[in-house]
Amino acid sequence: MIASILISIILCIQPERTGTVEPFPGVVVDYDTRTVEVEGFVPVDVSHDETPDVRIELIAESHGVRDFEALISLNTDAKNIHAALLMLGIEPGSPGRIEVDQEAKDRPMTRVDPTGPELLVRFRFERSGETVIEDPTEWVFDPETDQIFSEIGPRFYFGGSSFREFAGQEWYMARAEGTVVGLCTFGTTAGGTETVGCTPVLSPHEDTGDPVWHTINGRIPPFGTKMTLLLTAVDVPTEDTGKNPAANDRTEE
């Protein structure tokens, strides 16, 4: 993994590039549109009458770790997506996380926003014989309020995930957890896990009082449909740092 990131860094410092390149199988870097394209497929099946309600906690996962709760399962390693984003010439910030003070009486919870360059997240696929590009945040809703996820104003940032050591080996946590593009935030005091984090920071745990998100079944393509995840760098003013200007820590009692 470190080797792939070092290769990408070398590519980043070369003169401005144009056109496309495929640094890893199924991963394309488009320099002209400043987009990373990643092949994948629809991992959830909403067609069964017995199981019509599919809970979603991630926009994108890899390795099948969380394919039962993601809108797209990617055909590559999370570290390759990180490296491909570096090839666009952008640098990660820090992943989001939710910290709970287990020692305090009321166990206050602090939500830490992801930081880093902002990304536009879209899916490209075939629908009714035509190639379409759609916003995945319009594919899920809160069944308690009927609010569509896109209505809460989600934004996505290249936080970069974190590293942890297991059995003497260093792991890129998005690889270990399968958390490539968040909808919920799985990071804890041990560190963040999403390569691309989402704001607002929402917990996947119901006991926090955060919404539980389900698929809008009429919008989900059939199980196994091939899709491409598009991660496009959002242009920012030159005086902007490229970091999340709204990033902050919020403690809740």
C-alpha cells in the first residue's frame, strides 16, 4: 500500500497532466474532469417482498465487508482509491469520527467533522438502456420522517482514513472496515475509517437518536447492476485552503 501511495505522490508533482490513466484495474483517473472513476456493482437486492426494507450506512464499500449496507460495492482496494485521489494533486485532510467519553456519567458524544478537499459523489450506470449519472444521496430516506438524505445537505471530503496496527501489521482502516465513502461515520476515538467522509457526521447506532436510513426501492437498480463511482474534486477559490470550512467538534450531552 505504501508503495502505491508513493508512486501517486511522484505522479502528483510532475507537470500538469491531461487525459486519462488507469493506475489500477477498474480505477481510472481523468485529469481533464479531475475525477476518479471506480468500477463496482449494486450489492443490495430490494426486489424481495419478504425483505423490502434495506438499511444503508455507506455510499460505497469494498472487499464485501459491508456490502449488505452500501449502495455500491467496489472492485478494488480502498488504498487504490486513496492513491488515485492523490494523483489528482489533492491531499487528504483528516477523517471524521464520533468520540464517546465512556468514563463520564452521561457519556457525552463529540462529533468531529472530516476535513480535506471537497468531492462530488455520483454514480454512472445504465438505466432503461441509457447511460445516466445520478446522485446516490437521493436513493435513501428516513422512514420516520420521509426525509430524503440529500435534503439534509450532505457534503463529502477526502479525509483519507487512518492507520491502526493489528497483529504486528499496519492496516489502512478503510481497507479493514470496508468504509470507502461514508453516509454514516464509523470512526471512533481510535481514529477515523472512511476514505471519503460525509457531513453532517451521523452515527450508525440507533441509540444515539440519529436517523436510520433505508433505500428508496424504486430508485435502486437491480442487484448486480454494474455501476461506476465518480469522485470529482470540487473547485475552490484560490484563497481557500481546500479544507472543510465548516469543520468543527460538537459535544452533545
